[in-house]
Amino acid sequence: MSKELQELEEIARIATKKALERYVVPDEYKDNLVLGTQFKEEKMIFELYLPGETPKDAIVISSAEVDRKTRKVTVQITNLNPKSLPQ
């Protein structure tokens, strides 16, 4: 793995971990998550997903997009329920 890819993955990991703190991740998901990585122009996209029988059946729970030049990261969480707010 290249030094740049390692750096971008770490940026995505930290941002994703922080974003996921606000959501309920079922225990059965935790042991089966897969990290997918793809290039998109000047960005790297890191997705956490549950694999399905086909790629179309995969359940993506997070997508972190890191700009390769600025290192700015945005994270989107999908297919998870937010944690309840304390009363």
C-alpha cells in the first residue's frame, strides 16, 4: 500500500469512526464489514459495507470521500439508525 493511500485511509478511518458514534451499528454488522476503496478523479472513496450475494446486494453503511490534494474529508452514513438522544 502506498504512503499516500495509507494516509488517506487513516483520515477516512478517523472521520468515519467519529461519524459512526452517532449511530447504532448492530453487533452482527461489526464482524462482517468490508472496506472498499476506489479512485474518483482527485478523490479517494472508502466505503464500509456488508457484502451481499452480488455487489448489487451489498449494504453500504458509510462512505468517506477524501480529497487527495486538500485532505478534506466528508462522510455519509446510510442504512443505520441514529442513537436516541438522552432524555
